[in-house]
Amino acid sequence: MAPGLVLQVRRHPEATPRAGRSLRVGFTVSRKVGGAVVRNRVRRRLRALAAELMPRLAAPGHDYVLIGRAATEERSFAALKQDLETALKHVGALRRLGAGPASEAKERAT
């Protein structure tokens, strides 16, 4: 849990095809955060955050749920980025350095 968001992670079952390479992200914001306009704004901010950071930082083979909090709306985008990176480290789902789409392409080419 971070000031700007909550992250939940679940590893894909090994029986799932392409489990090691897929990355799925969901978003939720409760009514406690605010009215519909506020919840939609928070959800858009979380989507933008996930689109920018998850492919690069999140370990594949997991399902992720980003949960918006009351502070998500007012928190700076840079602080939200830090919150997400901290949350990924905390749950052990931060991608290893050097592991990513570019390195996976190199492995397939050799």
C-alpha cells in the first residue's frame, strides 16, 4: 500500500498458455473516493500510469489490480510513479533489470 494507490498482484497459474509473457491490469475505485467525476478522473490517472510504467517495470505472468485512493486525485504524477514502483518492489513483482521486451527478443533471436 502506498499513499496514492493500492496494488494487488496474483501470479498466473502455470497451466495458463503464455503465462510467463502476459501482463493484465485492472483498475478499481470505490465510491469512498468521491463522486462519479472524481472516480473517473482517478481511474484515468491510474490507466495512464499503468500504460507508462507497467510494460517496463512489472514482471510478466501476473495479474495486477490498481486500486485508487482518495489521495490519487491530488497526488502528483511523479509521486504516483514512485508509489507504483515502491508497491511493485514490495509485492516482489518488479521486473528484473535487463529483463524486458528487448532482452526477450534477443533471447528468441539467438
